[in-house]
Amino acid sequence: MSPPRFVQNFSQCRALLVSRDSRALEALEATLPKLGLAVTTLALVDDEVSLPLEDLDPERDILFVDGDLHRPLQWPAGLGAVPPIPVVGIVGVEAPSRLKALIQIGATAFVPKPVHGATLYSALVLGVNAFARRRRMLSDIAEHEQRRRQRRHVVKAVVGIVTTEHVSDEIAYERLRRESMRLRVSVETLSEMLVQQWAGEEAPCDAAAVPRQGIGE
């Protein structure tokens, strides 16, 4: 699988700022627009921010979070190991507990205080691209795990074709492979669809395109 696109241009992006540090905010608000980003400073209530998750776009939004705040945000349970958008930590006090807190909310790059405009581009490049690679890695792992679980269906599908069409297992698998290419699904997915159809179970919506009497020549 190809690596994610390397991002180095941030025009049309949006920076969401979470901080009470006026000097840090001034530096961010002055420099980020020069790099093409629109800037929105989020309101804090008791040092916590409420993010509109339904409005967040990982291709557009980048979150800057001040590590000097006490627990400024918590992602909802069940969100997964990767936050919904890239996170850049703003580091003032370099205490291990504060750095740990930034890492726990998903920071993949850091900007030290006092914030200088010259450090922001590097932080954006590192943060956004590390986020994209982490998200792609977890997606690939999930896909491989799904295909691993589906392999038993490949065995059943091959056995089914061998039994009903009286061909060798090599020919049966080759027919599965060709049909999966025609339908633009993986061999594992096609096999699961076939096995479900043969068993009379409810199959995925794409199964309507799969021949019910086997895979022909």
C-alpha cells in the first residue's frame, strides 16, 4: 500500500487554538495566517474546551493545545488510538506529567514557549504527516486483521467450488481470484459472500452481484 500523501502546504487549513496564554495566542494568530491557515481560538470553561466533533475534518483542521492547561480536553471513549484531527502540543513547563498528557490526547508535534513563528512550519509538517502515517498504519492493521478473520471463508469457498464443480483446488482458487477482480473486492470478501449465500444467511449488499450457483469459467 502506498504511504499517505506528504503534506507541506497548509492553505485552506484551519488552526484551532486551545490556550489562555495571551503571548502564545498572539504569536500563533500572527504567524499561522501567513502559512495559509484560518485561525479559530476556542472558548475555555474552567480550562476545558468542548470540541464540535461533527464539524472536525482531518484534512482541514489542526488542533493546537496548551500543555500548561489542566486536562483541557478529553476525546470521547471509543474514539480509538488516533484523535480525529492532528494535534500540536504547546509546551511551557516541561514536566513529564504535562508532556504525557499532551501525548495522551494525540499530540504528534510540539511547539515550545515562548512561541516563535519560525518554529511553527516545522511543527505543522511533523504533526500533520505523523498523524496521517499513524492513521494509515492503524487502518492497514484493521484491514489485515479483517482479512485474517475472513481466510476461513476462502477455504470453505474453495472446497465448495471443488465439490460442486469438480475442479482442482488450484482452479477453484483461480476462479475466485478472477471473480474478485471483476467485482473489485478482495478474495476474502468474495469468499465470505459466497459462503453466506450458500448457507442462506444474510450477505453484504455487494453479494447481489455474486453468482449463486458457483464461479464459472
